[in-house]
Amino acid sequence: MFWVLLLVLAWGVAGAACARLCLAAVRAAAVGRDTDPDRRHGDAHDLTLYEAAFLSGGPGRVAELPLVSMARQRRLLLAHTGWATVVDPHGQDEMERSVIGAIGPRGQSRIAPVRAATATADAVRSLADRLVRAGLAVPDGPRTTVSTGVRHVRGAALLVPALAAVALSMPGATGMPRRHVALWFALPLALTLGCLAIARVEVPPGARWASPAGQRLLGTLARRADGTGTDQEGGAADERAYLTSVAVLGIRAAEPHLRAAFGHREPFPRD
């Protein structure tokens, strides 16, 4: 009956992981309610493109936006080989100056380290702090706790089948048909998979960074982008709508040659 001990272990791991994730989600929701401003205040806040980028994809998305914007203005060259070259060394805002500083004095660098350095720059941290204080972004603590909880449940979902395989491969009689043993192990597996499915529905990707108020503003920004041309010149409206798409959707909304620049990977060196 050693398989019973393995079943108890499977239930313990699955139950503990799911309980931790549920508690983390409840605490994160409580923080969101505490920091969520009233609807009138949230609707009165006009998101900048950098704020929209952070709420949609975090610091990495913020770092991508000035790179794309400067490349479209021909003030920065992004090669399909994954290199960034400075054309105009004068940044128009803090984010652009962070990008130029990350590229370095030589005026040329690979895009990946530039993106990483810009994402951790003071300008991005200040932006994140402002959004958290405004109740539009989720603080680091609750966001990290939920992500850790999801990883633990995924680990439990992998451990349960492994324990079931050990139990079913044990020599000698188990005291009941093997299909019944497998069904007993299927219960904690169903618990972990169900918990992951609920987390995927209840915690959408955008909720990782944006509070409920921030998510509402992101929806408003997307709707405004469709009608931007009504009170601006066509070219400026189109550019604003384009950058809004990149801020909300990421680099996949950019042109193919920019996607190739960001997606380039160095070939593995051979001896």
C-alpha cells in the first residue's frame, strides 16, 4: 500500500499549491480595491503612450516604445541583424534619453541589452511608481506573489503524474486494480489543472500590470485611437494610432522589419 503514501503526497502538494495561489489572488484583488480610484477620477486621467505601454506589458514594453518611435522618425536605425545605431543623439524625453544612454558613447549596440537596460532605468521606475500611486498599476508585491503561485501550481501539475507513474510502476500488488489507482491520482491532477484554468480566466495577461482602473483606461485608449483623426492632422493621427497599437499590443503590431530587428538572435557559436 505504498502507493497510498504517494497519493497523500500528491494531494498535499496539489492542495498546498492551489491554496497559496487562491490566497495570493485574494490579496492582490484586495490591494486593487484599496488602490482603485473612483470611476470619475480614473476616466479623467489621460494615459500617455508610455503609461499605456507599462500597463499593457510592463517595463519591457515601455523600453520598446521609444525604440520604435525613434526608428520611425529616422533618429535611430534598427537593423534586421539586431543592432541599434544612433542618428540623432538628442532625446526628446526621459525615455529616449535612457535609450541613447543605454546604447552608449559608441552610438551602436545590440537591441536586446539596450531594451534590458532601458527597462530598468530610473525613468521607467519613476513611471511605475506614479502609476501605482494613482491606483492604475499593481504593486510589485501582489503581482510577484500571484506569479509565484501560478508557478507552484504548474509544478504540482507536473509532480502529480510523476508520482502516479511511480505508484503504477511499483512491483507487486497494489491492493486494487491499477486503473483505480490512476483514477485516484487523477483527482489532484484535475484540481491543479482546474486551478490553472481559473487563474487564466480570472487573471488575464493585462492584469499582471494594470489594476481594474488601469484596465478600464486601456480600453478607453484603444477606442480613442480609432477616432483620433477627427481632430488632428491625418499624419499625426495615424502615427499616434500606430504607436498606441505598439504600446498596447507590443512589437508584434510593428512593421515586419522592426519585428525582425527585435526578434533577431545571434547564431550559437561553433567550436
